[in-house]
Amino acid sequence: RRKRENITPEAKQKLNRADAVDRLYWRLCANFTSEDLYITLKYDGEVNRSIACEQMKEDVQKFIRLLRRAYQKQSKELVYALSYGISGNKVRHAHMVVPGASQKIIQECWKKATFHAGRITFEYLWSNYDYRGLAEYFVKNGVEAHEYAPDVFKHFFICSRNMKKPVITVKTIEKHGTFKEGVKAPEGYEIIDSRTGCDFFGYKYLKVTMRKIE
């Protein structure tokens, strides 16, 4: 254990955001593969800076309802992670991770959801499950949206209720000394992320993320 840090409001916020990144990262790893899509919903023209935050949230929720029906017609289940974004120049947008599907179908759902629909950008997820950077970006955007309109955007990110929940195991080492940082994956699993650090109470931690080999 190292010297305990002072828990200031800023430090507490930093801790909360780091925890949010972990939670989203683990959920992305448990639910998505390189066949799935990272999309950004945008508005057209100058309305992207003037549309009310309440209206943007309503548009995105309508888009999700339409998209769920479109997936059902394709015999697919819609599972998603969502983060609202308001950039420094006030441009409204929303980021989502969704199962792979026809880009045309997704774009049509956004057009039906709002008269001000702009283009959607599409990107396939990475094959090595390196989703931590994406989780950090989602949380960063969520924090900015929350600070801009806290009554509208109350969460840093939103996940659909039908998401698979990752299995999280916590083991506390109580005796003096330290733990081994080299961890081997059990048979049938692969390690996709490993990191160490110290929390604000001075305790060292080791976080290892594993995924079952399919």
C-alpha cells in the first residue's frame, strides 16, 4: 500500500469515470465482435447545433425502436451501447455500437426517426477486442453531454437491457506482500487486457480481462 491520496471532488469524479470505462469496456467485450458496428448518428445542416437536447434524445429513442423492428425482421436481436455527444462547437450527435447489419437499413431508420437526419458513419469493430479506447471515448462524450445538459443526459452511457453481463470476479489479497502480476488464462480462455495501478486509498490492484475462445 502506498500513501493514501486526498479524496477531492475532482478525484472522486476521476474515479467514477474510470469505473464507468471499465464497466462499458467489459460489456463491449462480452457482447460484440469484429462483425459488429460502431456508428455515429448525425444531424444535417445548421440544425446540428440548434436542436434541443430533449429533441435529440427523443429522436435517438425513436431510432432505436425502429431499428429494433428492422432487426427483428432480419431474425436478429438488437443489443446496443449508446453515448450522447455534444462537441465543443455544440454539434449534436450520438455514438452507438450495434450488431452487424445492412448499413442501408440503419440509415433508413435514422431518416424515419427525424426530419433532420444527417449521414451516419459506420466502422467495424476491431478483431483483437481492443475496445478500451472506444469505451473511454463513449464516457468522454457522455461526460461532456452530462455537463452541458445534466437534466437530460443523466448517464455517461446507456446499454440495452438484453446485454449479456460479464462475469466479474474480485479476489482480495489480505496478507502482507504483493500479488503476482503475471497471470495465465485458464484453458479455453484468452487474456485480452491486463493492467495494474493504485486506487485513491493507496491499494494496488490488478485487472485482467479474459474472453472465452470460441
